[in-house]
Amino acid sequence: MSRNNNNNNNNNNGTSYNRSDSIRSSSSRRGSHHSRRPSNLNNLPAEQGIICSLKESFGFIHCADRPDEIFFHYSEVQKCHPDELRIDTEVEFKVSSSANDPDKLAAFAVHPLPTGTVVWETEEEPGRIYHGTVEKAVRNEGGRGGGSNNNNNNKSTDTDGFIRVNVPLEAKENDNDENGTSPAESAKSGFVVRLRNGEYTGDKAVDGNLDLSLSNTSHHSTNSGIPRLYRGDIVQFRILIDRRTKQKYAREIKLVQSEKERKALEKEKKMLESAVPEEGIIVTLNNGFGFIRSNKRREHVYFHYSNLIAPEQTTDVGNGSKVDEFPLKKGQEVKFLVVMDTDSTKGSNNGNNGNTKVSAREVEALPRGSVVFHTDIAQGVKGMVAMVPHPPCPSNRGDDSKEGKIRLLEPITGGGADDASTTTINEVLLHYSDAPGGVFTYQNHRNQEVSALWIYDGDILLFDVIQETMDGSYRAIPTFHTVELGGAIKEPVSDSDQGAKPVMRMLAPTLVGRAEGIVHTLKNDYGFIHFAERPIDVHFKMYDILPDELQEDIRRYMGVEGPVKLEPDACVQFDICAHGNITTSTVAPRGRGRGGASAAHERENIRGQRLLLLPPSYVVIDKVIASGIKAVVKTADPKQIYAGTIDLEEDVPKMSLEERHPLISKMLDSFLEESSYPNGRKSLVYRDTLSMKDDDLVVEMAMLKGEGLFQCTHIPIPGISPHPGRLCIRKVDENEPVDESIPAPPPPAIGTPGTPGTPGLKRKKVKELKSMRFDKSSLIEDLRDDVPPAPGDIVSCDIFQSRRNGNVLVRNMKIVERKTQDSVQTEIVATDGHGLGVIKDIVPKRSFGFISVMDDDAVRQELIFFHLPTDRRGRGLKKGDEVTFDFATEGGKRIAINVMKVPKGTVPSAASKNACFGYVLMEPSHTSLSDTPARKLQTTVSGEGLKAINSRWAGGKEDSKKANQCDMPEEGCILLLEDKSGMFQKKQKRLGRKKRSGSIDSSDSLEYTSDDGKSLSSVDNVSVNGDLSSDDGSSDDDAPSNRGAVDILSHLRYRNGSIAIHGAGANHSIDGSTQPKRGDLVSFIKGRKCNMVRDIRIECRHKATLQRGRLEDIKRIDTEDSKNKGTAKFIAATEQEEVYNIDLAEVISCDAKVLKEKESVEGILHDGKIFGVCRTCDLYLTSKLGMNHKERPRLNLTVKKDRGGKIIAQSMMAKGPDGTNGFKTGWTTRKSQYATGG
């Protein structure tokens, strides 16, 4: 073998030979050198080598038979010119002592040889293959990457390794047969050969003499990919001897077995010696591996496809069928050997206890039905969850699952350890994978993924019971039994039923923490429930709803048929979980409350979980406590028609705690019964915390029902102080003393005698109802259009009580017998005054009706009662007739008498041809605010200093008069757009005047005279007259007074009585829902007072352009008449933010003193100007519950001042400007019992 590669480093820095220099130098020295040749040159043996270095006139030869490098002179070169010599040229020469220095050797008679002639190494035994074990691997010192590098700048050297030659194969086989020694042990007696870098190229050996049946040999490599051998590797090779050094080297090396594989084989052999045969079924198949469920152990056994044993011939698997290949599939039954692979490197520091991995070897298929996992004990068994199993956490790599337990409702008998004995089974195990509904995951409050189950402690399940073969334990598994409607358990009756998938069924959720209610709001991923037992709302997420298959079984067990859709008004049962209270701070708007002070509002934060959908009629909130009970009308409300009070003929008891809270009562009753059994539960522990009110309620009911047998404690939970924690109810035996160390919970209610946990708690006496109030909603439909109930009438009704708040209501009230009128009729007292109006409604059966009164000065349109005359006049009256009448009083009520029909057209039914037109800038109030105190303090200067007008010390008449002034307008406002007849531009002249009493006098007249003397009679053909007074309230009856002209685009005032009551554009509704609204275009004529209008009719709805914006640069001018004077800039809420200069006289909703910079306002845009500016807070209400609720027009509040001298605004009873009562559902947390829509 050539050694050219090993001699390249001796090139003496690669210096080339110069031909011209060598010629001259050789010719000058050749003569003297020849004279120094040894005399015995011809007798010296010829040697071979390779030129390793060339200089100007000499060089060096790398000898093949000696380790030295021999000097030679160019004069000794023969058979070629010295210039033809090159590095690595093979030459033949003779060696002798140098003539100049006898101690040194030199080469003589040097001549070139053909390439490949020089033999550097000789094989020790030609053709023989040796086996050996690497004792020392080749090591690279100072290099990078572990490989050799010929660059001298990288000073790296390779250190040879060593291979210990094994004893010859024949001797090794004899040794193995006799002594059982391993190849590694027999290699200790062999000799050592050298191993050089690069000799191993990664080839693998195939040697039938070595036992490699379990070997999976693969070559080693470094990080750079160069094959490498390591200590302990078994290799095969040839041995060559270096002629220069006489060292033995390994060549043509092939890897037989690595040390890692050898140790693995030894480890595998030891594991197989202790392997345990088992049987099982394949449950998982992946890419190259799988898992087997064994009938001898809980955990699944890992196996690799390389451990499969394919059958060598066809195997009879029964039924005359055979297989000729391994049936690798899920569900295949197999037998195998189980080995325990312990990795001590992952264990403790001492290495004794490591991680143990269970794996299978020699996996072989078995016929179906060969493997037995369990023995069937019972089917269709019902039990209660005693401990919920714990599924594995997704964030953990290992299996941290725990098994649960089920307590059987009725004990069963099973086989004992031996076949002859039997045992009573009271409890079985439950695996999380068999739980109803399966496992689901969710994100907890720490944004961690958590696994959970749908079952809780106390749930009733349906399952089968088996006995495990591996350890004899009893376990609950899915069943083929089903649930029929009403709770009966149905057995599978055919093989087709057995072919269905078995499931474990939930029959009933636990009653601990269970509640019910009605869904009232649904959003995308959440909703709200009206709690049936308290006036609060419970929120839930959509993923809190039980799976459909679980709901179906529970409903059938309850006797409820058919699926239920999630929609508003659907009934639900759920588990309650309190998340504490939420405190919100709200600031009262200006004009409401005192000084706009902030008020804290606290509400409970309760969440519903495990929702069960039920039909709409399943949950009853308003429960009937008495049906068809008779009563006598005691009083009639003079201020509200169809309202009053009744006295019940018999006392009606209210609902008890058990009736208002049936689920809690049922839970305590079942616990009392269960705890009396030997194996029954002795304590109830709530899974989640309850709100303080719910907690107190449960404690109170437990003390009442237990009568001293229950002891209530709490399990503290960190971070929820002052809440005591999770409630725990424990039954105390009669002979067991009460543990004084356990603190008793707080009393459930104020004034309740006794202490929880002691027998001293007495049941409250249920109150009985004797007198009830009713209103129009309490009456049946027919009675609502009939004569209202009068005192003395005998009625029958149903009494309802709400479970939410305990309120008692009268429903389905009807007249049984009306009180006969006494011979002396109720005295009707006539009063001064008469009126004009239109009949709104007539009830012929009862001979009465109602008249809408025409009165321009009325705060609201009056609807007055009248008795239908019995003569011919009464039979001719009908709805819509125009009538005149006189005012009178009957029983303290104002009524109409002497009702007479007038010609059609007396009451205007259409707009006048000379009518004016304008925009409604602001609607009038439905009530008088003259007695409403001002919402800001007013001060006056007295002799003793400043004194608050609204304080208790303000008692003077003058101060009281000022205090009663309000800063909010009562009248409506119209912007005059068109006055084609000039009625507002002409001077008014009074032609006559009469005193008016009560209402309109048809004999009065008013005439408008123009400058040219022409007369304009009343434009609606109805002569009316009134007090024409000036703005300051002064009047002169003796001489005509001139009124100031009103310009176009001026403000005109009106009240609700000024709205037309008959004809096109009139208000047709009694509740005022069709009255003109802000922005409507209306027609009208001039009223009796200056700047007042009447006969207002709607011409077009929403005609005006409403513009939102803000006010800036407000410059107010104080005046004595308290009118709004000054200027401001209106910045439109548009992208361009147009700026309009306005006069503060256009601010009509409030006093200019209360305006703030950049306050949100709204105006009407007309001809490039802004009119009728109002604060948005005066026009609209904004919900405090979020930004998703639209604004709602403010309610016109009915002010009542007969409540102990205080003024109370009944906002929940008042009608809004859009014709609805109260607030829209979901707009506020308050609930209006008078709400009709909107």
C-alpha cells in the first residue's frame, strides 16, 4: 500500500526545484562527490523509497525499510536527469555511510522506479479476517471538528487508537461452548493492533459466526458526519505490518457490533429472563408503535412493530377461517411478554430507583374471545357519585388521573376471592373515561387549560357492574340499558340493541346547590336567567349547558318528553356558584337627586353551571296560593279607575319556605332519609360557594327541617373574606354531643329565635292574607271594559304569590254580584262651568262613557266620566260625537252631566285653511311642576345675612314663593315657520270678556282686527274667549290692549290641552302615545294668550333635521327676568364639525345658568341655523349597564305630593313619550310591574 499521503508533510514547505541552478551546481560538484563513493557500493543491498524533499542540489528519501530519511546528492541520480525528479517519486537506491560524516547515512545510485513499485506494508497472514474489540478510540488533539487536517497552520494531531484482537474464531466457539464466555471476555487474551484515523469508513460486517439476531448495527459518526469507532465496539479487520516501524495496523475495518448494542442485547436478555406472559387487546396504533390493554395491569403496555411475531403458516382462528398474516388492527387480541425497563439515569442520585417503562415483547395474535378482562356482576345498576374521578391535566406530561367512586343505591351480591364465597357490594370504582358526557377542557382564571367532567358528587348514574380479572375490584362501566319516560329502566331486548354503543347515563344531577329559573336574555356566547327564588339575575356561558345526550336522559327520568330549544322564556335548572358582589358607583344626572351625588350600587355576581333545559311551563315563579276565593270590594281608588282594595272572605296563608324553595327542601328531605341508612351519607358539602343570602337561607331551612339533627359549618377558602366559605351540612347522631369547637354559622335572618345547630330554632308562623289591593291588570278581560268594581261588590279571584320577591297579587278577578243601589241615589252636585269635547268611548251594557275634554290650558288632556242618559238623547250618543256638557261631582269624582250632542264641526276636525305651521322643539310636561322645589339652592339677602331658601329655616311667604320656582319648563315649544294669514303679526283687540269656570265657554268670542279694519273670526268656527293677559300677567278689562307682534322663526308655547282631540292629525290615544314629538311638523292656530297656540295637528312625523353637537364659548348675560340671554357656539358632531353661532334664547330645556362648556346638546337645523337647543341629558336617558343599550326618551314623571308632604315621582308607573310604560327589558336592572312594552 502506498504511503504517499503520509509523506506529504515532509515537502519542506513545498519548495520547487530550479533546473538551471541544479545544472550548474551539479556540474561544479559532481567530480568531487564521485570520488567519495564507498568502495563496496556494488555489494550493498538495494532499497526502495519515495522522495520526500528536494533542494537545490540534494534531497531526502523516505525509506520503505527503515524509519530514517536518507540524504542523497543530485550527482547520485542515475537513469534520469535530476530535473525530472518530483516529490513522491518512487526510487531505488543503496545506503552507506556518508563520506563527509561517517555517522550519517546517505543514498547512492539513486534511480526512479515505476509508480506503485514500493511496498510499504505487508499483510501478516494474507487473506485472514480478524475480530477484535476497540480498547482505545482514535482521538484528535487540537483540531476542530474531530477530523484530520493537513493544513500546518491548524496544529492538530491524531492519536492512534488500539484494537484488542480476539482469540481465533475456532477457539472462541470452543470457549463459548464450554465456558460460556462472551466475545468481550475472550478478547482480553489477544494482542493489540493500532487503529489510525480514517481507516473506518462506516461499513458494517455480516458474519454468520457471530450471534447478531437481536442486533440492529449502525455505524457511529461525529458531529461532522465522519464515521468513528468507540471503546467496546466489536469490529472485523485485516492486520498489516508497517515495514519501516514493524508496527501492526488494522485495515479494512468493518463494524460487527457496537458497545451500545452489546449492552442493549445483554439488557434485553436479562429482561426476557424475568418477562411475564400476559394477554390483552390492542387499543392504540401509531407510526411504528402502539399500546396494549392488558388483563393483568392498569396501565397500557407499549410495544414496537419490530416486536411483532408474524405467523409462519396459516392459523385456524375458528369458524373454518384461517389467517396467513399478522392482523395488526385496533381491537386485535394478542399475547405477549411484559418486560420492565428501568432507566436508572432518570431516577434518584444513587441510581437505585429509576423510571420504569413497561413494554411488550414477542407480540403474537390470538383468536377473538381468547382474552378475558372482567366478569359481569350486574346490569342496569343505579348509584350516586361519592367521589368524582380526576382526568389527566393537559399541561402535565404524565398521567395524573385518579379514579372515582360510586355508592350503590341498593347493595348487590358478587363473587368473592373463591367461587364458593359471596360478598356484598356497596361501592364500585369509576374511571374518568367512562363518565357521562366525557372529558372537556376550558381555560381557568390563570389562562391554563384544565380538564373537567360533567358529573359532580351526588349525581345519580346508570351503569353496569363488573369484577376486574387483574385485581378482583368492582368497577362501573357503560351499559346498554336505557331510560324510559318517567324513570323506568329498560333492558336491551334484542341483539340489535346490544349492537348499539354502551354509555353510562346520568339520571339526576345532585340537588346540592341546584336551582331553577327562566331564561330572559341570550347573547352570542352568554345569557341571563331570572332566578326563581330571589329577585336577581344569574349569568351563564353557552359552554355551561349540559350536552344534549345527558339532558335527554335527565328529562326522561324526570318525566319530561321531547327536546327543548334554548330561547327566551325557556325554563332551566342549574348549579349556582357565587363569585362575590360587584359594586358600581353611579352619578345622578343633573336635575335628579340632590346635587348629583354618586350612589354605590352593589349586586350579586352569581353564575349558573350545568344548565338543564326544561319546557316553558315547568318552572313556576308566580304560584297560585288560592283559587276562586270570594271577596268583597272594600274601597275604590278615586285617582285610578279599576283600582281599589278587597277583603277576602277567608284568610289565605302565604307560601312557606318549603314552597318557595322546593329544591332545597327536597335536598334536605332526601339527606335526612339517606343519612338514616347504615351506608348513607352523613354530610353534604357544597361544591362551590353560595352568596351570603343563599347561604343563610339554606342554613335556616336546614335548622328548621333537622330540628337539631343538623350541624352547619363552613370550609374556609382563601381570598374570599369575609365570606365564610363552602357550606357543609352534617348530621349529628342523637347521642353525639355537639362539638363546641366548631363555630356556628351566623343566624339566617334577623329576629329569628334560636341559634343554628341547636334545637332552639323555631319555625316562623306563616302570615295570612286578609286584605288585598287590585288594579286593572287584576281584572278579567271582559271586566276591563265594563263598569269598574264598586265598594260592596262581591267578586271572585285567584291569589298568586311570587317566589322571587314574595309579593302577593290578585288575578282573574270577576264580578259575582254587584251591590244593589240604595233607594237614595248618590248625590250629584253641579259645579260652575261647562265644556266641549268628543266622546272617546261608550259602554252601552253599563250605560256609561268617557269624554275627551277640549281645554287649551289643561296640563294634560282630561278624560271625564259620564252616565249615559236613559232618554232619547242617550240612545243617540255614540263614539266620536261632539258634545257639550256641564261639570259636576259624584262621590268626590269629577263627572259630566247634561251631555248634549252638538253639530258636527263644532269641535275642529281638520286644520284651518289659515293655520300656521311649525316644528315641535320640545314636548310639554304631563304634569304641573309649580309645586316642585328648585333643584339648586337659591339664596336671598336678609338683615341677618344669607339664608338658604330650601332650608328648614326658610319659613317666610316671600321666600317660599321663590323656593317654589323651578328651573325646568312645563310648557312645550314650537318654532313658527309659516303664518300665511298673519294672525301672529296682527294686533289683538278684545271685543268681549266673560269669566270662565272650569273649561271652555262656547258663548265667548274673540276677534282679530288687522290694520285695514277687516275682521277675522275664529278660524275653526268655534267662538271661544278667555283671559287675554300680557306676558307679565297684568290685564285691563275696560280698554282694549295691544299685543306685540310675533315674528317668523319665533318660539310659541303650548300645553297638552292644546292638542287637537278630533279629526286628522289629532291625538287619538288615551295614553298620549300619538301626541306630537320633537321634530314633527304641526299645524295650529293662535291661542287666547300671547305666544300660545291651540288646535295642534300633526302634518308630518320626524320632518325636522336633528343635529347633535356641543356648546363652547358660552357667554351668558344675567337679567332680572331670568330669561336666557347671551351667545354661544354650537359645534356640530360631524366629520367637518361645522360651527353655528347661536343665541342662548334658543336654549329651551333648561336655564342657561346650568350649561357647561362642551356639554352635549341637540338642536334642530333649519335654513343653516340651529333652533331649539336642548341638553341631551334633558331629552334622553342613557343606560348605566353598558354601551350596547340605546338611548331612551325621558319619561314624563307623574308628580304626587300627597305622600306625607313629600313630592314623589312615580317613574315606574308613568308613561313615556313613546307611549310605553317603564323601561325596556334589559335596559335597567329595575323591573317595572306596570311595563307594557318598549
